[in-house]
Amino acid sequence: MGGTMKSSPVSTTAASPDESITRCIAWLGHLPPGSPPQQIYHFTDAVGLAGLLGEGVLRASLVTSLNDCSEVLYGLRLAKEILRRRRRKEPRVFLETALRYLDTPFVPRRALREFAPFVVSFCGRLDKSVHWLHYGQAGRGVAIGFDSASIVPPPFRLVRVEYARRVQESLIAGLMEQVQAGLAAAPAGVRDSRSAYQNAGFLFSMFMRLLAAQFKDRCFSEEEEWRLIHYRPLKDGVVSKAGRRLPRMRYRAVEGRVIPYEEIALTPRQLRTVRSVVIGYSSALNIDDHGLGMLVRNASPEAAISRSDVPVR
């Protein structure tokens, strides 16, 4: 993909990106999810526990609004490193555009559909202090154990966070192949245009932001994190292929940050996938608390209530 780079807006007037979008969404949706343990644990506080079990609602947050967005930036930095290596060998409009939009994601007057990853985080283990310190309110929170084989409510997918750089680089290369295959499938007069290469570069940057939601630096590998993930259109009012209008995004303020999120309404059957509620070592909640017992029994009668023996304070 040759040519020199000019600063021009991405548009769909000269080349439709629909084929690349379709390919990338299908590719992301069919990535192997990994083999989760029998139970996966969602760490929260007492308020979150009451909301989840009492109202049957999980909150999926925009991944870049989580406590430490540097986790997502790690994947983008890795993608830029790979693109720059390729650019040194063969300067191309596609590579230049992808690099530009990985640094500046928002396109003025954009015509392309944009998606963003919304996630709910889980851990595969319950017996590590790092989980209680980082996610479990320094031992004062709770961990809700879900049956991993039954929890997934559509359109979410359960995916394992990838910590191995070799696998991450392979996935980035795979995404690039999908974007370029979509471009190659366009009519000859379209795929050879400059705007087609620019569209392809922008699409790679957008889908790389989705893929980066599954990456973390290997130094976090002890977390053994799993995520329920949904690639949601950023524009409200979008109708899915099944004819259902996506729920409006909601917003909440946490420690001076505004966090976009969407609510996942769990059916009574999905709530019964809760297998355990584990109270943090330093939590003021008691195992035999009457209100806690009512909350858990009404949501998932078979769920066990216990206290963590990880001495985190």
C-alpha cells in the first residue's frame, strides 16, 4: 500500500469499509475464549453486591474509563511498535493512517461506525492477596462466584485476558490481515484509491482499541483476569441485526472521573449461576447476617456464603 501521507479526514465517499467491518467483528467474535475455571469471581463492595443480586444488574464499564486505563494503552503501544517496524521497511498510507488514529482516536465529522469495548472484570482465583487488595476493597469487599459455563448473557462474550506478548503480537497481525482482506475484496477501482487505504488504517486503529481490551502486560499475569466484553457502537439509538434497539449508555461519576457504562439485566435463571458469595477478611459483614442471607437466597438459593481466609486489611 504505497503513497505519501496527507492530513485528510477519513470518509466513506470513495470506498465503503463495510466488508472490513464485517470481517473484523466476525474475527473478534470467534477468537478462542480460553478455558475458564469452574467459577469466576467478580469483586465488588456491599453496595455492588446488593445491586447485583437484589436488582439483577451487572454494570459493564467503558474499558478506557477503568481505574487504570494504562492497561489498555499497553496494547495500543504494542500495536504502534509493530506498525513502526513495518513502516521502516515499507512506508504505506495504511500504516501512517493507522498510527495517526491510534494516537488520536476521534475523527471530526466521522461517517464510519465506531465501536468501543465495555467490560465486566472477573478473576479466576480467589486465594491471592493481589485480588483482594486491588479489586476487593482492601479486604472489605466481597467476591461473587459465578458458574463460568452459564454466566454469559448475549451480546457479551467471556474472554481470557492475554498476558503473553508472543500471542498478543500474533493477534495484532491477525487483525491487520482481516482489515486488509476486506480492502482486497473491494472493486478494483475502489480498493486502489487513497481514501480506501485511509479508511483501512482508521478501521485498524478502531478495532485495535477493541482488541487491546483483552491485553495486559505480563507483569499482571497473577491476576488471571477474565472479562465479559461487548463491542458496543458509541452512538445511542443503534438497532442490532436482531432488530433490538441497544439500551442507552449510562454515566456515573467515580473519584472525579465520568464513567460510561451499560447495564446487563440478568434473568432469574442467569442470577442462579451465582454459586458463592465470599466476604472479605476485613469486611464488617457477617456470614450469618440476616439481610445478606435473604439477598443471596432470593437470588440464587444454592449459593454458599463464606468468609475469605486471605488476611488482607
